[in-house]
Amino acid sequence: MPITKSAKKALRQNIKRRKRNLLRKKKIKDLIKEIKDLVAEKKIEEAKKLLPQLYKALDKAAKVGTIKKSTAARKKSRITKFVLQAP
């Protein structure tokens, strides 16, 4: 356990940031999963409607440092390619 005042504050900040980061990552994973499920069910138009939400979540996560910028770009690229190439 932290002893100094600054270490206690750092621990509180760490806990808050961890929760926030986990929520952002979970939202991204859930959206990707939902899009993949829709494509599997041949509901391409509905999947395309979810893309802007996913882009927003990825961009926000990259902006605040939850994930890296290139990771967000890669995920956006791959999921878009997946949706557009769906039969």
C-alpha cells in the first residue's frame, strides 16, 4: 500500500484511469463484435450504420491514449475492409 500522500493520490488516479480505459476498450470490442455478427447475418447496411460509432470510439481512445494512434487506424481499416468485402 502507498505510504506518502502523493503515492496515495497516484493510486487513486491509476484506479480511475484504469476503469475509464477498460470501459473504452470494452466499447470498442463490443462494437467490433456487433459489426462482425451483423455481417455474418448478411445485414450489411446495419453494419455500415455502426461504423461511425466505432470510428468515434477508436478515435477518442487514441486521442486520450487508451490505445495507440496506429492501432486505431489498423482496426478502422480492417473492419471497414471486412464490411465492404462482405458478400
